[in-house]
Amino acid sequence: MTIAVLRRVLTMAVTLLVISALVFAIIKLPPGDFLTNRIMELRSMGEAASVAKAELLIRQYGLDRPVYEQYLIWIGLMPGPAGFSGLLQGDWGWSFEYDRPVSEVVGDALWLTLVVNLAALVFVHLVAIPIAIYSATHRHTAGDAVVTVLGYVGLAVPGFLLALILLFYANIWFGLSIGGLYDASFTGKPWDWPKVQSLLAHLAVPTLVIGLGGTAAMIRRMRANLLDELAKPYTVTARAKGLPPLRALLKYPFRMSLNPFVADIGNLLPHLVSGSVLVSLVLSLPTVGPLLLDALKSQDQFMAGFILMFVALLTLVGMLISDLVLVWLDPRIRMGAR
Amino acid sequence: MSPLLSIQNLQVDFGGHGAPFRALHGLSLDVMRGRTLALVGESGSGKSVTAQAILRILPRVATISAGRILFDTGRGATDIAALPPDGPAMRAIRGAGIAMIFQEPMTCLSPLHTIGDQVGEALRIHGNATRAEADVQARDAFARVGFPDPARALHTYPFELSGGLRQRAMIAMALILKPALLVADEPTTALDVTTQAQILALLTRLQDETGMAILLITHDLGVVANVAHDVAVLYRGRLVESGPRGAVMRDPGHPYLKALLHAVPRFDMAPGERLTPIRPARAVIPPARRPAAIDGPILRIEGVSKIFTLRSGRFGGPPRVVRAVSDVSLDLVPGRTLGLVGESGSGKTTVSKMVMRALAPDAGRVLFDDGTGPRDVHALAGADLFAYRRAVQFVFQDPYASLDPRMTVRQILTEPMEIHGIGGRERRARAEALMAMVGLEAGALGRYPHAFSGGQRQRIGIARALALDPKVLVLDEPVSALDVSVQAQILNLLKDLQAALGLTYLIVSHNLAVIDYMADTIAVMCRGRIVGQAPKAALFRNPVHPYTRALLAAVPDPSLDHPLDFSAVTGDHSDPGRWPEPYRLAPDEAGHMVEIEPGYHVRHGAADARRAA
């Protein structure tokens, strides 16, 4: 078991290395970079002092070196102008656009992103699982039909549209400020209790909006999975033993229907970071999504590179987690049987 | 004495999306204490519906519209039909008063929970036992049903067990609360004959020990003749005959039961005697055609071996090696049938897959002769391989899983022709001819598989195999998934098609009676080796090998004059180390084939060879 996990971690490291090369190559694909673009801009405006500073940055970050050297310096396998200082050493680089270290720019946004999306995730599961169970056990009843129609509506309504509508009414009825994850007056303030309260109040709308599409999709999938399992003979066996219906349902078919969702964790984790870009833009949430979009547009290479690598790492970690949970959950996988 | 269970005028209706229909038309029958009542009938006769009604686990679309099911709980009779199906009163009866075992021991056990958990569960619900108490009793139950290591069984998952042990686990689960009535719905249909005999022996023994009543649902009259005390015959939701076993079986009054007795292959059939299907099929058999003139076998399997390497149990252990097939040689004579018989795990399906070139042998060759001389199948490539694919076709065991539910019958039948470049017009004409050949209406070509019964689907499977006008058909258990009432139809159809089209069959089955009916030559396989090979008549006249004898002895015969000897079914028969001399084989010993009469070969051990030398 330990050996298998170690082997997985090793392949993960190799995968990450390959991904980092791809990410870097893609970021470097368009001609020029943030700084050369800026220098051209400044030159045309004749700001010599700023040009000098930009050229200093170019040398400082080795942007005048060949691309493969830049790559090796970035991941920390080759000494740069400031010695070994790359991703491997925990130096995430400099954001040229914000003129601050990437860690500072991303810092708050990263965990706010996780908070928003985790809230959405919890919301999805709390709402979807009971509804799916109800819908599967009351198949072809009026209740099932209502849930199904609501599910389709939830799938079909674009998140950003719903976000605008909800923001409008939240403002009118509850006096919430439009946009953001806390009231504008708290910006830049330390995290104290009123700010957390403000955060919790502002979380409701994004959670609902981000979660709604996922909830609808999850109800549909969970219902289909459960219906398959409910028709299996072992469900009948459980009833024939005299198990109360709910207990029989949760112990046997429900547990069987969980496997596909566990297998999905690998896709879910990166989605936490990059999935809600559109909604974040509309709601002007201070999350990573909009930052990534900006960084890609302005070729802010270390910023974009770091966020993409972070998402890749989350994907791999998610895959590992889902595999480990599957092994724990399903003895057939544990024993290597079919 | 009052009956334990008395079904009175029971009527069950199915509603739902399809046309409403009545599954049971006022059924009345009594199950007496300590006796076994066999409920016999074909699929759709209402026997499973009866079982489900007794436990109130009917499908949602079914309702009990009239009648009573009186069950004597020991404190007076309760009308089960009047109880709410998931209420506490009904749940208390389930498991504790009436327990049930099912046909498919694999799918009826949850793969995610240990059998110790699932067996002990009933105790924890009904008797409020703790996990530890339940484990102790579950262990006793495993010992009672014959688990080799009951303590280990507690922590075993169903997929780690053989089919026979799974069914034993189901029985342990049903009997742990010592119910007064056991409802057994086709408990042995999915098992090998030898395992079936063991399970039947177990049920009989447990009945003697506990005095429980058994309601045994089956379509196998051989099983009925061996374990039932009373028999009730259902036909289209009505009771057509009932009474003590001897009276009903010896002197069947209803034509349906008479027909059923003649629709299953038996060993005492006269040479050339045909089965009489319950409902005659109207297949249009094409005019006879001579088989291709080939000297020698059309297909020769020469010293073929196959070893499977399994991933080890836990992560990182050494891989396990299974010798699935060891040095098997067989000849298929053109226009004749070779039967390959053995228990599950004996390697017979692996052999058929190597013939199909679905698996590559680790040693040995498969030679196919299309009239131009024998050629190694596994060395074929390109156009030759394409031609071989056309010449050898496969009929699968499960007619439900082997037809794509999203394709119409026309698509299913024309797809092979499309792949092999047969023109559109010819394809359509041939599809209609194929339908007629297997006795189906050409009008049904546009329908999807779900619209057909199991027997009809198997006909479609046969038609698909014949689409490319093959020379050899490999039949893997062609009727074992089918209802008894249609087995005869399919077997007769296969025989007629063979005679007309000059086909060569390789039929693989664990059912000796089916092999006996179909095959000209029979090879018996055990643990990957052929232990006996002989012309049909010689093998059944003189079954010398202990394994062959054990297989034969385990087949339940529908006539009351040949009862199974339950004391003889021990499970030792498949261990070559326990065979008597001269058949005994040491572990990994190959032994050698000895011809005991013309064409009759039996495998002997090395000890025999040393004595001869």
C-alpha cells in the first residue's frame, strides 16, 4: 500500500514537471512578454526612467535569456540572477502587472476562492443528495416531476444572469452591497468579527449561483445512479431481511451509487479555483478566476504560470484523493478484483 | 394439522406504463410445516410473483388486488396480504418468520460489505444483537452451511467466493434467525450441476435439522423429483396441478406438465429421439447442403495451454499464476458436434476463446482447414484473418447482454455483413432469410431487442452468428440462461440448422444432459485438462473417470426412479490428488491419455505408467 502511494506520488511529480513545461511553453507562445510590451509602450511615450526600471526587471528575471533557461530558472532547476529561486524553492515569482510578488497578489484571493467554492460544494451536496434520493425512490410521481423540471431550469439558467437578478433583490430586500465578498468599507482591513459577518452574508448569493447548475446536474446523475442500483437484487435482499426502508437504502444502493462521485473528486478540486470565473467577474468577487483571466490577457507570465500550476497540482492531488477514497470505500478495488 | 402458510385466492395485478395485466388469477395453495413444496412453471407463469407477494417485496407497479396470505406466526395466523408492505409488522416477519434466497448469489449480495456483516445484519435488526454477538452467531451459521473456514468467512467479500459458497452465504443469511419458512427462488439455476447437488443436499439437511418448511421455486423437474415433498404447477398465473410428488410426477394429469416433462433433455432418450418443445416453433430450415469436403478435422486444437497472471491480492505482492488450460488437444470433424463439458473454472470457455482468437495460447496451435489445408489460426493476418473471422462465429450464453439494446434487429443482423462488404440489397434480403431460418417474423426486423423474450433473443443471436454463412459455430452455454420451455426449441433449431447448413459445432456447457443431446463426441475438462474424451454413447455407457462419474451422478433426473445420492456429493471430485488409482494426479502432474476402447481416451496418472513399464 505504502509502496503504491509512493509510486503514485513519484508519477505525480513527473506529471507536474511535464505540465510545467507545457504551461510555460503556452504562456510564451504569443510573441513578446509583459515587459517588452511595456517597454515599447513607455518608449513611445518617452518615459526614459520607467524604461530603465523595466530593463532592470528584464535582467533581474532573466527574461533576456533563452526560453529554456527562463523555464529552468522559473521552476528553480537553474540558478537565475538571484541564485536558485523558483517554484521548487517556494518563490512564486513577481507579478509585473501589480508590481508585487505573486504570493502577495494571489494570497487573499486564493483562500477566498476556496471558501466560496467549498461553500458551493457543500451546498450542492446538501441539497442534491436528499432531493436525488427522494426523486429516485418516488419515481414517476408528481414530486419527482416537479424536482425534475426544477432541475432542468437550474441547468438551463445562465449563472451570471441569475447572479445579477439575485444581487438586485438582495440589495433591495436585505440591503446587501452589490458585488464583492464583503462590504466595500472592510477592504484592506484586518479580519475581525464584523468583517467575517459581512463575508458570511455576502456568501449566500455566490454560493447559490455557483452551486445551482452543479446541484441540478448532481440530482440528475445521482438519481440515475440510484435508480440503477435500486433495481439490483441485493436491494431486494436487504428488504427481504426486514431492514427498514431508509436504512436499507442508505446502506446498500446509496453507497454503491457514490463511486462515480468519488471518482470525480479529481475534476472537482481544480474546478474550485477556475470554475467560477464568469460568475466571479459579474459579482466582482475577489477570487482567483478574474486574476487568471487578467494575467493571461496581459501576459503576466509568472502570475499566470503560478495559477495554472496550482490548478494542475490540485487536479493531481484530487485524483490521488479519489483513488485512495475509492480503495477505502470499495473492497473490489482494494482487492484488485474485477 | 393446519398449514404454516396458506395462500387463498391470491390475485396480483401489474399496472404501470405497460398494458395492465393479471399475474396471478386467484391462486390457492398451502405450505405445510417441515415439508418442501415445489412451485413449478416457466417464466411468466407467476411463480416468482407468488414468492414476492409472500414477502411483500413485489415491484412497485404490482398490487395484491384480492385474496389472503395467512402465515402462522406461532401466535395465530396473520394475513400478510393485508399488512402495509414496509410497516413494522411486515418487517418483523421478513427474515425472522419467512426468509428468502434468490437465483443469482452474486448480485443478491452487496459487493461492498463483508458477508459476515450481511449475514449478521438480520440479527442486529430483529434480535437487537450487538455486532460481536451477531458475529458469533454468523460464524456458527457459516459452519452449519459448510464454509471451510467460518471465522475467516466473516471478513470475506462476496466476490472472493465461488458461486457455490456465495449461495451458501445466502442460505446462512436466510437461516440465521431460524425462520419457519424458507422461500427459495431458483436457488440452484445459476450453479454447476455438482454445486447444485451440494446445495440441494445442504437444504435437505438443514430442513431435517430445523424442521423449517421450504417453498422451492424452480423450473427444473429434476430438482423437483429429488427434493420436493409436494408439487404445485403454475401455468399463466393459475394453479393447474398440485399434490404429493409421487402422484403428480408419475401420473401428470395436465397436458402442460406432460409437455414440460418431455421438453428437457434426459439421459434415457432413445438415439435420434427429438425433444418436443412446449410451443412448436416455425423455423424455415433451408434445404440441406453438404458440408465442405475436407479430409480430417475442420478445426484442430493442438496441445494448447493458457496461463493467466493475476494481480496479487494486496498492493505490491507477487502476482498469482493460474493455469487455465493445460495441453488441450481436440479435433472438430466437419458437420459434427464436439461437446466440451466441465464445471465453471475448468477452462472450457478459455478454450473456446482461443478458438475465436479472442485469446492467444501460451503454447500449442489452433489449426483451421478451409479446404485448402490446415493453417495456424493465430498466425493468420490481413485478408486470411478476415476470412477466418467470417468462417467461425460465436453464440453467447446471455441473450440479454449479448445484443446491443440500442440497435434494431435489422442493424444487429446486417452489421456483420456490412463489415464484410456485402451489398445493401443482399444484406436486406439475407436479414429476412435469417429471420425465417430462426423462426421469427421478418416484420420484427425494425424492433429493438427489449421487445423480445429470452428465447427469441437467443434466436436473434443465432441468426447474427449465421449472417456470414460460417462453417463453425462456437456455442457457449447456448441454453443455460433460457427458460426450460424454450430450451428445447433452441436445441432443436441448432440441430436442424446444423443438418441443413453442414455446420460444425463446438458446444461448451456444464449441463451434461444438453451435451448428451447435442454432441457426437464429448470431452470432459477438469482444472484445465481433458480427463476423458469419447464418442457420446461410449462415455455415458461407461463413465470410468471419477470426475466424469461425479458430474453424471450430480445431474438430477426428473424420473423418481433415479434419486440423487446426496451422501456422494462431497466436492472432492474436482481434486486430482484425491482421485483413485490409476487416475490420481500429483499437483502439476500432467499424466497421459490411455485409450480404453476405440476412440475413448482417459487420463491416467504417472503411477499407472510406472506400473505398466
